[in-house]
Amino acid sequence: MSFTTCLWVMIGGALGTLARYLVSVLALPISRDLPWGTIIINVTGSFVIGLFGTLTLAHGRFPASENLRLFVMIGLCGGYTTFSSFSLQTLDLMRNGATVRALVNVAASVVLCIGAVALGHGIAARINGNAVQIAQAVIEEEG
């Protein structure tokens, strides 16, 4: 771990956080019954990490430096995706007696995010000659 690597992750995190805020604000009009902004953020972030992680493997079609992979997968996706917000919003729905909506939020988020990461990986794997790997370092799985 170098200072440069930490700087790249930090910049990615800041940009991911800004993107998260912007998507949340844009999704406010459709988020009356469910926190659609959070769901959209988690689904698109899952897609990006699946696509980028597979496309940029060292032996893939578009190999990227470790710093670029960490910038996107840890920094950008880590700052962008919102599992803590998802957890808080789900608890809030349950505490307000909206148990069914809380369960829909959990099911939709989990199913759509796993589907999005699989779709992103599948597209990138096809481009990459059927790669089966997404992460090439344990730290990339922490994003």
C-alpha cells in the first residue's frame, strides 16, 4: 500500500459519493413508497463492479493497473453504493409498520444487485474471452 494508491482510492470514493448524492436527489420523485434511489444506486454499482472487475483483469482484454482497479472497485463503487443506507431505510420501514415494503426492499435489492453484478460480469466475460474471474486481489472484493 502506497500513498499514491491511497490517494487514488480516496479520490474514487469522493467521486462515488458525489454520484450517489446526485442519483439520490434525482430519484426523490419516484421514492415515495420505497427508497428507489438506494435501490438504483446499489444495482448500478453492482453492475459496474461486475463489468469493470472482469474487463480489467490482468489477463483480460482491457488490463488495468492495480491503482485504476482500486480507484474504481474500492473507491468509486465503495463511495457510490449504499448498503448502510439500505439497512437504515429498511429498519425505518419496519419501525413504521411497513413490514411488507421492508421485505420488498430487501428482496428487490438483493435479487437486483446480484443480477446486476452477474450481468456486468457476463457481458465483460464475453468480451474478455469467457473469463470466470472478477477480482484478482482480495482487497478488490471489499468495495
